[in-house]
Amino acid sequence: MGVYISAAHKSSGKTTVTLGLCAAYAARGLKVSPFKKGPDYIDPMWLTKAATTPCYNLDFYTMARDEITSLYRQKSHFSDLTIVEGNKGLYDGLSIDGSDSNGAMVKLLELPVLLVINCNGITRGVAPLLLGYQAFDPEIKIAGVILNQTGGSRHESKLQQVVEEYTDITILGSIGRVPEMEIVERHLGLLPSNEADQAQHKIEEIKGVVESSVNLDQLLEISKIEKRVELEKIETIDSIHNLRDIPKTATPNLKSKIRVGIAKDEAFGFYYESDLDEFRSAGVELVPFSPIHDQKLPTVDALFIGGGFPETQSSALEQNSKMRAEIYAAIESGMPVYAECGGLMYLSRQIEWNGQIHKMVGTIAGDCKMHKRPQGRGYVKFIHNQKTTPAHEFHYSSLDNLADDVEFTYRIKRGFGVDGKRDGIVYKNLLASYIHQRNSRDNSWVKQFIDKINILTN
């Protein structure tokens, strides 16, 4: 079975606690399947590294409820334990009725909740907080609490006495204010694990703290762990699909083997694992390449340049002039290319950040400039071919000095995009956007991209 890690509010420490739990149980030899609620790339990268299995996003905004449950069941079927990390607070969401909140996800997945409470500056007040969270929605089972950011043994002892005196919630652990539990943050959250040279070392530090501070055996009891079904007992993966009635998007009919180059290095790494699964299930081979370290493109039929933080690597990206020239020539020759956010920035003429300007690929006739405040952040809706599609954006950069003849294919209904009204820059067979799409039954963008490659390469 599994457990849902949530909190009373954002920045309570639930991500580092979840990282530690994933790493600790994986070290015990359990197969842990991590999930993250919401449109997040960075936390899943860390969770994937900690659990040593891919992390999948669950999001009410871009997925239907049956798609969420089906993805969850499919990806957790062979696991010993699933750990779902929420976003923000337990009852927080866009809708006032809570229909897209963490609480709604908890009820949909039928999971017990482990609440992480930031105890900085609170003692007896933890009791009404916990009682209120229990009473607010009786259908949600708060099965345990981890007291985080405790200020020493005396503070910890008082908190434990209060929780035990006034509530029936099990205390599963207490974590003090220790540097091992800190990860450097950037404007979109934690520093990405693909940039952190010491990522594995940091995970080991967090694991050590969690192992010594949390009752892992008791948490397993709360999660009602069951023995994993061995793979050999299932005839085929398809039998699981049929059993779970998993909704599927249309699969392209490939005329020949397609290879798609996917940018992955310190600058680029924001990809939804379920989207990559769609490519693989269609028979597409994803070929990783590095715009920073590789001197030439691999032999591929198309490119997928996802999001990331190219501004932090802009000097290295500029120095690799051979790769920039390769990508420029590939786009000019008509290669299909799909780029999101960081990919769009890389394909622009230049990136300006902290007073420094570095040349980029130059295909997009505009200049990227980083700002201290978000230029577009949160859920969006865009209109393409008279269809409205939900997605999201997270960018602190703007695209300035655009040429008058730049062609856009998206109309922004909610959000900002490139200029508050438009997004989706089209040039030859390139589509570049600040918008991050999520492949789903109602938005099969992966199939559309593969179909385009299929047509252009056969």
C-alpha cells in the first residue's frame, strides 16, 4: 500500500522528509514508487534519485480523475510501498470546494496521511492545529505526524506531551533543526538534482537523519504494506493494463523506427516521466544528448529540448559553439523540434542574467532576459485550433526584442506565455513555447509530435 506525505502549509519540510523516507526504504531493499502532486519537475527529480525508481506526477488540472488513479495503480503495481508527496497544505488547492486539493487526492487514492508539521515557534498550539485538520474532513485519515524543525530536546518533549495529551494521532518522529535536512533553493523550489554535484551525498545525509528520527517500522504498519506481487506471477504487463482498465491515448502507427534526441544535462532536465513513457510505448527511441558537453548531435530524426535552468549554464552553453551550430543547422534543414521554456530560451539569440549576456542558438528572433520576479507562473490555458488546453508555466525570463514576423500558434486564455496574449512560436518545423504541456487523453501532444516526425521522415 502507501502513504501520502502532506503538511499544514508550504515550506514545512515535507519534501526533505519524503526524500529521506524514499531513500531509507530503498536502502532496506524495498521497491518504492514515488509520486508528486501537481505540476512539479524538480521534486520528482530528487525523489527519483532517492527511490531509484521514476517519480510520476499526479495533477487534477491536466489529468482526468480516472487517468490519475490508473497511472497510480499501474506505476505502483509491482511496488512494496508507494509514497505520494503533496504540494502546499493538505487542504490547499485552486478550488474553494477543495475538489483539486491534496485532501481530494488523498480520498481519490484512498491513502492514509502522514502530516509533517513545522514546529518552529509553536508548542501547545500544535494540538488545536492537528485537531482542526482532523475535524475539517473526517473522511481523511491522518494516521501519523512528524514533528519537524524542533528546537532541542526540551521543545521536542513538550510537543510530544501536547500531542499525546490532546490528540489520538501517532507521533512517528521528531526532526530537529539540522543542516543535513537543508537543500539549496532557487526561484522555482529546490536546486535541481541534475545540477547538484553532491546530490547523492545530500540524499544520504537526509536519509541518515530520517532513519535516526522516524520510526520506519511503525510507518510501514500505518501504510498497511503488502507483499509485492512478483513479476513472474503476471503473464504480461498488458494483463495489468486490462485489469486496471487504464485509459490510453492513441498510439501512432510508425512507418519506421524513430529516434528523438532529448536534451539532458545540467541545463535541461524538466520532463514528465509519463510523457517519456508515451514516446517509448509508441516505439520511439529517446536518445539523450547534452547541449553543454557534446560536440555534435546524435543521429536522430527530431529533437525534444525541455525545460531547466539554461541561465545558470549560459556561459557553458555559449562556449559549446559546435553544438549551437549543429542545432541551428538542423532546424534550418527542417528537422522537427519541440522546445519548452528552457528550450525556448536556448534557441533564442541570447540570455541576459545578472548583468551577463551569452549567445545562444539564435533560431528564435528574440532575446531572453532574466528577471527577479516571475514573468509567468502557474496554471495556464491556451487555445490552439479552436481547442482550449490546460497546461502550466514557470519562467522568470521574458522574450524581448521579437522580430515583427515571428509566428505564434497559441492564444493565451489564462496565464502569460510570451507576451500575455500569445505563445507557441513556429519556425519551419520548430514549435517553441514557455508553456509546459502534459500528455493526456484530451491532449495527446506526444502523438501529434510523433505523427509530424513520421510524415517528415518517411
